[in-house]
Amino acid sequence: MAGRIAQADIEEVKSRVNIADVIGERVALKSAGVGSLKGLCPFHDERSPSFHVRPQVGFYHCFGCGESGDVYTFLRQMDHVSFTEAVEILAGRVGYSLHYEEGGAAPETSGRSRLYAANAAAAEYFRAQLSSGEAAIGRKFLGERGFDAGAAAHFGVGYAPKGWSHLLDALTAKGFTKEELTTAGLVSQGQRGIYDRFRGRLVWPIRDLTGQVLGFGARRLHDDDNGPKYLNTPETPIYKKAQVLYGLDLAKRDISRSHSVVVVEGYTDVMACHLAGITTAIATCGTAFGTDHITVLRRVMGDDNSSGEVVFTFDPDEAGQKAALRAFGDEKRFAAQTYVAIAPEGLDPCDLRLKRGDGAVRSLMDAKAPMFEFAIDRRLEGFDLATVEGRAGALGAAAPIVADIRDPSLRPGYVRVLARRIGLELGEVRAAVERAARRGSDAAKNPRTPHAPQATSGASDGAAQPEDVPALRVSVRDLPRTAETALERDTLMGALQYGHRMDPDLFRRAMAVEFRTPGLDAVRQSIAATTDPQRAGWAVDAVSRVREPYRTLAAELLTSDFPARDDEHAVASADDLARRVLMRALDSAKSELVRQIQRVPADSEEGRGVRMRLREIDIERAQVRGDQ
């Protein structure tokens, strides 16, 4: 029976996968120095990036929450898959055939990987059904909204046939069990037994960032269908509606490049925007836009400054305005500037494209209004601005909105906007905004519910940290601020990051020298135990062997920015640091021998031995300096 995956295959797959490509599908990464990339951490919420990736060593580390590991660790943490599943996923990605050893644990055939496989098979089944005679009603629906066969294929739109168990029969024939299909949300249990969840409906596959199908959204087509207009996959181990965004798999590249995103309300709106050239459009899936969606988008956008844009499109009706105000409540969670775009005549992007063409959809984005202006206007509704009392009430209602603007360069402009809207003197409005800002500041300083003390963290950029960070953890910033410690720290950074290209003898000898800083010496000992620094993944293994509480320190050394102009200069610098550590050790040994020779007779055997050792050290020093 097939068993455990061969260790050689595990290493081979990891060596063929670029960890930056895998992580880059979830997180917008930007250059952070030679050989280093950084982005917003996918494991905790943060305002500025502290998550670093080193592709050439296949390792990531967050200086904020302390999460670190290799590409297998990343997949296991992000997708909650087993180690075996992580290896199999990446092997499939690079087209590598795995070999299984006899007598080991059997490879997993259930769990999340089976749910992904079942959803992928269902998506293929639905796509094939769209060309059937019964699906004419679905093709008509698409055509009436301006979508041809090419558009349907691009977005993977399919059709779920009417009947009791067409999908169930098709997928059980492929080897999926009823339990797997139920867990995946593809079938439901009724009084008459198990039946297809989606029947007689147009179906859109909902994918994650990597393109794997998580679930489906299905639109009612038939008059005798008494179900809801839209029916989505229920919550499953892989489908969490508060976290998934329709179209993000198609939009992620342009979102990451432009640092902008357009949030629309439906599947056909996403299709219309993309076909009109707005390829950053996404939509929620049967739920309101919320904080989990923001967290996902911020990572994809690389949302760490105010240069980005988030545009929300809403219907002008009461429900749409309420949705916009809910989004405004979360506006401050974005570093990017936020806007609202409302189409004329209450048209959504799909209808706007159908009636007025692609250009009108693009123009809708050009006509966007800042979210703050929208919120101010909504706050002023209901006040009679023709009366003194109405203006006073409006000022009190809207001043906190302006006071809450986090960009100080924007606040004066919105003070003027508010003054014009209400019809009051600029000074009076400015004073009201300042009072609101002070009240907000006092409330923040004196919350009603006391917060738990923040855990000690190794963050390098001051980002807020989660409370579950272990308190016992030595970080780079905990090291003594001395020249000797800096030398040891930089030497280890060079060894971990460029040891595979360093002079082998220099690497070996420098790592054999005892360091004076305990934490750094613990890291050095693990590196010194390395038998082959040219082997792919050796540095990650060395970090994993470092004893606690110094493992986080080792991970930070592996991922920190190593100052250099390029890789060649970095290798030269790593070699130079190793020489300096060796010279320091040799100079220290020589000083001790000089003191020792003064205490023993020159012609004694001990004296002759000391002088011989001094000559040997001088030869070693010359060799290290390159004099011979």
C-alpha cells in the first residue's frame, strides 16, 4: 500500500516552487532590499507591512506576530491542510509526480483537498451543462444582459439542471462520497433523501485567490422555483462567506498593481465591469461587505498608504444608502482613500453597460465622490438648514465625521465643505470639528472596557500586535546595542541568507567561533551544525533547530534586510563579516597568549609552546586578511 511521501520528493518539490509566487497570490509583495520582499501579514491585522519573504531561502517571517516558516507551513496555516496535502498541492502545481514509501502513513484522500476536488468537478459539470437544450433559459438570461458565450466561459458560468440528483449522480460516479458532497455544500439532505442543492439555476463558481473553487452562487431562472432569487453555497470548511469575494481571483493582479479596487453588488456587475475594462471589480457573496473582506483586500492591494483607492458602487435606494453607510463605518480600516459611485437613474453597472455601453461604466468610476462627502450629505439629511436650529443640529451631527478623518492634510478641506453645505462661518465649523476631535481623543484614552496589556513583540515597525503573541520571545530589537553585538548579528544574517554562496572555509570557521551574545550564539550553534550549506532549504532547517526562546530571533535574522547594492555585493559583505569575526577571535586569542608568555619562562617548554601558538595565529591572521 502506498504510504508516506518520499523525503527526497518533499525536498525536490520545495526546491521547484518559488515561495514568493505562492505567497504573492494572497499578499501584495514589494521589494524590501536585496533578495527580500514584504507585505501586509496574512496572519494578523496590521497597518504597515511587517511580513517579510526571502525567496532564495524559501522562508517567510512576520516581525509583528512572529509567524514564520517555509512554503509548506504557509499553505498549512492559510488553507488548514495537512502536510501531505500541502506537498500534493504544490507537486500538482509544478507537475511533479510524487513517490510514496511502503509502510508509511497512507496519503490522505479526504479532508479539505477532497472538498476542493469536489467543487472543481462540480464547476466543470455546470459549465458543460450550459450548452444543453434545457439551459437555453440560462443562455437567454446572459444574452439579455449583454454576455455572450465567451464572457460566460471567462467567468466559468454554468447551469444546474432541474431534477433531483443530476449532480449527485455525476459526482458519485467520479468517486466522491455523499458525505463529501454534503460537506462541500453541493447536495442537501431532505425527507426524501439527498438531493442537488442547485437545480434549474444559472451558476457562478466562487474561487479563492489561487483559483480553486470554494463554492457557488446560483440565480433563479424558472417561474416554478420557489427558492430565493440567489442561492449560495452554505458555510463549509472551505467556504466562509464573510471572507470570500467573487471575482478576486481574476482581479487580484490588477488590484495589486494599481493599489485600487471597485466593490460592486452582484456577479453580473462584476462581469460587466471587467468586460468594460474595470478589471479591479469584485463583489461579496450573499452577505454585506465587512471587516473580513477588508482584511483580505488590504493584503492583496498592499494597502499601507493613502495612495490607493477603494470605490464602492451602491444603488441610490434606501437599502443601497444603508449599505454605503455600513461601508463608511469600516472606512478607517483602509489606508487607501475611499469613494462612492452611484450610477444615474439607479442603474447598476450591468444595466448601465447594457443601456449605455462600456464607456458609461468607465465614466461611472470617473464620477466617484469621496466617501466622506457621501457620509456628510447623508448625515445632513433630515435637518432644515434654513433654520438656526437645523443648522446647529446638522453641525453637531456632521462635525464628528470630519474630526475622524485620519489624513490631516484632508481635514481642512472637509471643514470648508461642511461649512458650505450647512451655510455657517468657517471658524464656527472648525471649532465644532476640533471639539469633536477632542471628545474622540478622550474616549480613546479612557475606554469603558479596559484592554488587556499588550504582549511583548518583535515588531520592527511599531505596528499594533495581537494579544496572543507569546511573551517569552527574543527579538532582534531585544539585543544589546553594542558594536560587538552588531557584528555578530550581521554575520549571522549574512551566513543565513548567503551561506550557500559564501567561501565554504570562511563560513565553516566563522560559525565555529563562539559568539559573546547568548541569543546570537544559540543561532550560531545551529548554523554550525549544518553539514551542507549548499543544500536547498538548509537555512530554514537551521532556524527550525534553534532552541527557544531564540527561534524567532533566528527567523528575523533570516528575513531581515541585509544592506547591499545587489547579490554580489551581499555575498562579498557576508564574507567580509565572517573574516571580521574570525579576526576578532584570533586577536582575542593572541592577546591572551601575549599575557600568558609574560608569566612563564621564555626557555621553558610551556613558553616555547606559547610562542609556537603565537606564530600559528599570526599565520592564520595573514590568511584571513588575504596576505598569503
